[in-house]
Amino acid sequence: MLGYYDYTVLLTYFSLISAGTGIFLCLSGGGHPYLGVFFLLFCGLCDAFDGKVARTKPNRTAAQMNFGIQIDSLSDLVAFGVLPACIGIAMVRVSPMFRMIMHRYSHMWQRRLFMAALGAILVLYMLATMIRLAYFNVAEQERQKTEEGVRKFYTGLPVTSASLIFPLVLLLQYVIPADVTAMYFATAIFTGLAFLSKIQVKKPGLKGILIMVAIGAVECALVVIGELLK
């Protein structure tokens, strides 16, 4: 079979499987945004360690390294671009506020225009994710021609931050009475812009990664508790 199947790529494969499962759950039935969040958080967990795991294998060939880089970006596009967009679609399906808005529109063209506007936000978010990933790959290739070792700073917000940002928005639903769906779409706009910004973000070390994993674990636990108490 084509491809590589050693342990260095397993976390990336698991991340894509998780993202695909989350997308399916978000788009099936009436929409399940909070189930999608679990899979988004798991994607973030896989991404936190896939690079470190890959670097533990000695004597990797150039083809193996390049293959890992390519599938990592492709997986990230699905996990942190498409899956958050699908969570947004699921939120619209279950949102009382958006149902009320749609009910107020008496003409079909008004409803379609409203949904098209929401869809445009999600599509642009995915576009920003893709551009950010492609730019990072190109910039990293250029950097490695003049610098050695791993980079210390990222330009633009890393797309993997979506795994912590969007679950936080959904958690707000448990503490505020207002529907947070509109806030989710606003977050998608600002997060997409942050992906393409020139802000400098320090690359986290092991301690920083463990802190982010802990934050993700807390978010996951709070979602479970919130769903059980509904």
C-alpha cells in the first residue's frame, strides 16, 4: 500500500479519524455540536504530541519526514478548519435564537440569504485555515535553508489553537442564559483573522504543551458535566 504506517504517523492518522467522526456527528440528525467538541479536543491532544513522537524515531528518511509534514497539514485543515465549521452548522440547527430569526423571515429568499451569510463566515474561516497552513509550510522550508533547529516563534495564531478556543465558547452556554451561537460565529471571524495576522506567538515547550493539554482536559470535563446536568 502507498504511504507510511509506522508509529511516527499514528497520532496524525488518529487526529484525522477523530475529525472525520466529529464532522459526521455534527452533520447527522439534528446536529450534535457538543459531541463534535469532544473530537475537536482529541484532535488537539494528538497534534500536541505528534511532532515529538515523530522525532523519537532515529534515521528517518527524507521521504518519511516530508510525508509526515504533508499529512500533518492536511489533517490540521480537516481537524481545525472543517470540524469547527461543522460544529457551527450544528449549533445553528439546535439554536433557539436562530430558529426564531428564521421564523421571522416570511420570504424564502430572506432565509436563504441569511443562511448564505452564515455559510460564508464558515467558508472564509476554512479558507483562512488553509492559507495559514500553506504559508507556514512555505515559511518553514525557507527558514530551514538559513537556520538550524526548531523555530522559536510562530507568525500568526497557530490553527491548533482552535481546539481550545471553540470549546471555550460552547462552555459559556452553561454559565450565561443567552444563546452563544452568534458568539461562535463572531469567534470564527476573529480566529480566522488571527490565523492570517502577523502577530508573533512563542512556540510552547513541553511545559506549555502540558498546560494546554490540562486546559483541554478541563474543558472536556466541564462539557461532560454540563451535558449530564442539562
